[in-house]
Amino acid sequence: MPQPTPHPRAIADLPGPRGLPLLGNALQLKPATIHLAMERWSREYGAMFRARIGASEVVVLSDSAAIMTLLRDRPDGFRRPAITAEVSAELGGSVGLFLAEGDVWRDQRRMVMHAFSPTAIRAYFDRMVQVAQRLEARWLAAGDRDIDLNADLKRYAVDVIAGLAFGADVNTLESGGDSIQEHVETVLAGVARRSLLPFAYWRWCRLPADRRLERSVRAVREATDGFIAAARAAMATEPALREHPANLLQAMLAAAEQPGSGVDDDAVAGNVSTMLLAGEDTTSSALAWLIWLLWQNPPALERAQAEVRQHARELTVENIAALDYLDACALEAMRLKPPAPFLPLQAMRDTTVLGVHLPKDTLLWCVMRHDSVGDKAFPDPLRFDPERWLAGTVDKGVALPFGAGPRMCPGRYLSLMELKVAMAVLLGRFDIAGVRARDRSEPAEVMGFVMGPTPMAMRLRPRAE
Ligand code: HEM
């Protein structure tokens, strides 16, 4: 006889931290460490609990199998929370791939995936090497002085993405001062902060931080318009670029000209800023953590150095692709220090998750670093052990640094290549003399748009060839 389906529980039945009237748990959460609080509560309250930030109730989920099911059920079952798109629209942002939903997302995704394919990234490889060589020159010029590691890695990431996606040589590595990278930084931090605040105070009163944010939004917009104008001019001079675009921006402009493409000028502008924003902090944070973890684990550092020095004396696509141990180091670093430790979602329809009924519009936070640092899937889970990725026994559904399902990060191939090229320069051309946090014994995790380390200083000794 079929068993009666158990009646699903309601959100109100879920456990969770006690909060205050009106504010909920807002005072227990600081934006910079919100991921740590969610991870701590996941350990305390289990795979699914509820919390409240101001008026918004949030269901927090840390079971990797359930998370995978939700991530795969997009764009129809779940979306990114509407609040992030609202905050961005309020700042005058156009919708790019990260914030697009439904059919608009489908049209944009097709276009972007094409431009980020392994073949397209390979075609850009020499430009990436050129940017990495500027990084090398900058580090050589530092002599035995401290290198501002976080800032230099951000410059590297911005220069790579601007070159790849827009064919623009922004060269923040060699220019000082008010660079686009600093404005991107301010916008990322500002949007992340506003998306998490319990009240939209800036609609009534703007603080200096809000004025700074608006200035940076204008600066990013101007840079975006400049990239678009340059790409249009190149395409006017060389019409063949419509058929064979040289970069993502030209591909988008060509697509926007096609009737029925679903892509218009606004979407092009939205994706230019999306790529700048999505491509900077993510890759630079992953790199910074990787360097720190290698410095903390001398045997792994030695092995990575030996691999680079043996196989990648010359920076070619083939040599970089052969750096398997470095690949494993990158995956292990992102397992322990994921740039995106949680992914917020919103239900598009009534649904049931782990036996709990979630009405349409429920906000869900997927805690990505829970099972990935549990001992069920990873023995001795807190140890930095790149070897585990080489054995081929890792369950790839548990550590998901790039998300999963149809909205999985389209920049994953680019960023892994970018990481390895920068590491090949660092480990091949220098010996590391020291890496330290600037103002504490070891770097702390700070959540902005992504989770990165507090500022770090690095000292290098050039290797005599
Ligand atoms: C180590 C580097 C990176 C990490 C860890 C990372 C991580 C992520 C994650 C977790 C997501 C959400 C996936 C999901 O919802 O399932 C995402 C989405 C996205 N990423 Fe990345 N990312 C990285 C680099 C990049 C780069 C270099 C670019 C491009 C320039 C990029 C562009 C995007 C875009 C456009 C989306 C939205 C995709 C969509 O909604 O369809 N990312 N990334």
C-alpha cells in the first residue's frame, strides 16, 4: 500500500536564532562576516533554518545535494533575489547576465557562453601573458619592498578581463591613481552592502559612502561607454568584425544588430559592466587565498614551484594546461576559501525543499561552505591537501566554487587559466620571501561582493636564471 505523503513542515516550524522585533537578527550580523555567522548557525541549527534581516525572512540551506537541486532548477524555479536587481537599477545599472532572468537571461547566456568558450579564451592567451608580464615587471620593480598583494591582483584581473571582453588595454598595472579598478571596487562593495541592509536608508538620506558609490557608478558607466564607442568604431572601419568578432563586446554589438536576437544596446552596456564587476574580485580573491595557503604549506609550495619550473618556463597554452598540480591547488584553495561562500536565491513558485513548504518569493541562502569542509566528503577536511583532487575521488557535487546548473559561472575556464598564468609568473620567476597580513597575524575573511582576505603584503626575490 502506498505510504501517505507526510505533510510538509512550514517555515515557521524551522529552528533558528532568536531575533528582535522589527530588526530580526540584523544586529547579530555584520555585512563583512555574514557568511561566517550563517556557517556557524548552520552547524548549530542544522541543514535548514530560518533567520530574519529586518522585514525579510530568509531560509538558510547548507545541504549540498538540496542546494544542487535548486541551482539546477533555474531560471524557472529559482531566481537571484529581486532586491539585488532593484539596488542595481536604482543606481542606473543596465541588466547584464548576472541579474537577468527568464528569456532575457536565456538570450544573454547563449551570447556570453560563446564568447567565453575555451577556444575564445585560447585565442586571447597571448594578451593574458602580456598582462602577466606587466605584473612581473611591477613585482621586479618592487625590489625587496612590500608588495600590496590584494591591490596588485585586482589590477591584474581587471586588465585581463578588459582585454578579453572588450579588447581594451586599460593597463591599470602600469597606471597609478584613480583607476577603473578602484571604482569597480567601490561599486561592488556598495551593491553588496545595500543588498544586505535591513532598511533602504539611502532613499531618504545619503551618506558620504553613498555619494562615493554614485561617483564610482558614473565612472564605471563612462568607461563602459568608452569601450562600446571604441568597439563600434573598430567595427565601422572593419565590417568583417561583424562576422568574426575579436572579443565579447564586438560579438554582443553584432548580436544586438540582428533582429530577434533579444539583445539590445542596454543589454550590451549591462554586460560590459557585469564582466568588469564579476571578473575582478572573484579571481583576485581566489589568487590571494591560493598564495596565502601555499605560503602556509611549504611542501605544497615546493611541489607547485617544481611543476612550474619544470613545465612552464615558457608561458604557452600547452604548458599552462599541463600544470595539473597547480590546478589541484586552485581547487583546494577555493574549497577552503570560496570567493562565493553563499548564493542567495528566491523561489519563483511554491515548492518543497527538505520536506519544508516554501511559498513563492521565499528568500533562500545556500551556504556553499558547509558540506565542502565536512569530513563526510573530505577526510581531514580543514587540511590544505591538493593531492585529494589528483586522486580523482572527490565528489564534485560537494565543493561548488563556480555554482552549478544552467547559471554556473561562465568565467570559470578563463579564471582558472588566469590563476595559473599569474602563478606561473610568481613561482617561475620569483622565490617568495614572505607573505603576511598587514595588520594581524593572519588574513581574516571579509565579505564584500565576494569573500576575500584582509590586506596582505608579499616580499619576493627574483630568481637568477
Ligand atoms: C575564481 C573566479 C570566479 C569564481 C569563484 C566565480 C564564481 C561564480 C559563482 C559562484 C557564480 C554564481 C553561479 C550560480 O549562480 O550557480 C558566478 C556567476 C557568474 N560569473 Fe563568475 N566566478 C569567477 C570568475 C568569473 C569571471 C572571470 C567572470 C567573467 C568575466 C565571471 C562572470 C560571471 C557571470 C557573468 C556570472 C553570472 C552567470 C549567470 O547568471 O548566468 N566570473 N561566478
